[in-house]
Amino acid sequence: MTVVAGTRLRRSRRNLVVLALAIVTATSATFWLSESGVLALPQAPTPSGAASGGAIATFTPLIPSTVTVPQGQGGQKIAGVLLGKVTNAAGFAPRLRVDISWLDPLDAGAVLNNPNAWMSFGLYYPIHTGSCSGGDPVDSLSITDGSALCVAPNTQAVGPLTYNGQLTINATMLSGFIIETVADPASPPTCGATGSTWCAPSGVAINQNAFYIAASINTPGGTPPGQQSQLTTLNFYLGARSF
């Protein structure tokens, strides 16, 4: 299995850590299977949208920024934090999983403010430029990646500790993974001002798609207002790989 390791970014102990792990090339003769070990597969041609070296995807940590959801007449409410982006060869997204671990749970008290709070991590794919509106899929997020984008949640993403497409992590369950299950278009259209299906945002090369990882703090009473930006003070490990 061919693995390309990334680098760890740390501004300070209190800053968010995002580590780019690992994407397996499509031409590799073996793929890791979580239940049955290593399975030999026939070699396949490198996808036209593969990254340099033949990797079917690359993970890019993003400077943490808040994300919003529509509220009221054209308003937006902070709903979480954008963490990273996975750029993949078009048509290969369902062969990818995102691994997430919380590295400093001892700092939870100063951030979560509730012993019953937890963090949710989800995968989101772009559907149009500009901010989301009430007409977009439920729980769509307005993000900024160079320019404004509306991204829709993959509510069918699967994995241990995953419910409605969201991976839940708390002080006793510190890590897990999410598998991207939405089939990305083999010939992605460029994102425009309107749309409801997966599109290719600005900066993504021909024959490539991208999806995003975002996190939020949750409590039994719902998403706590005014608290989401504190996620940037915690440390996490994020990575993506083929399976």
C-alpha cells in the first residue's frame, strides 16, 4: 500500500492541529480493508484527476473559520468551524474515509462548558457559490474557501459513532472515522450561483471534486450559541485515506 505522509501544523499548544495523513494511490496493488486485512487488487490506470504522484486525493488543512446556517430573512447564524478540505479524482469520493481524533480532552471543561456536551464532525460537498438560503438542503453550511460557498451535508456518511452522517466524539470516545458515501460526479460542473447537486468550486482542477470537514459543539438542548468558535482552541488529528 503506497502512503504519502503529510506534515503536522501547530501554531501553539492552544491552536487547532490538523494533520494531513495519507492518501493511497489508485494504482496501488493493495488496499487496506478494515475487517479483512489486505486484499490484492488488479492494477488500474491512474485517474485523470489524480494528484501529483498518482494519489487519488489530497487533504488540505484550512485555517479554522466559522461556518453559518441560514436564519430568518437573509440572516446567518454561526453553527461550527471549518477544518479542512479533501480534493479527489472525480468519481472516487466514495472510496475515501476521514479519520478524526481529539488530542486534548483534558481541556474540554474550558471549551464545552457542559459535562454532557459533545462534538460532531461532518462531511459536506459544495452545491453553489454564495451563502446558503432557506431553500437549500437542511443543515447546509455557508463556508469560505477563497470565496463564499454553500455546502450540503452527507447525511448518509457511515462509520462507528456516526449518526445521520455526523461522527460524535466526547471525553470518553476520542476518535473515529467517517466514510464518504455520496457519489461525486465523474464530470463535475463548475459551481454557479444556484444549484443543489455536487459541483466543483473555484481552484479545483479539471476532473477533480472536493468536499469539506466541519465540526460543531452540541448539547442535549441543541447547538449552544456563541460557543462554536472555541473549537479553534482544541487540538485534533484529521486525515484522509482510501480503503
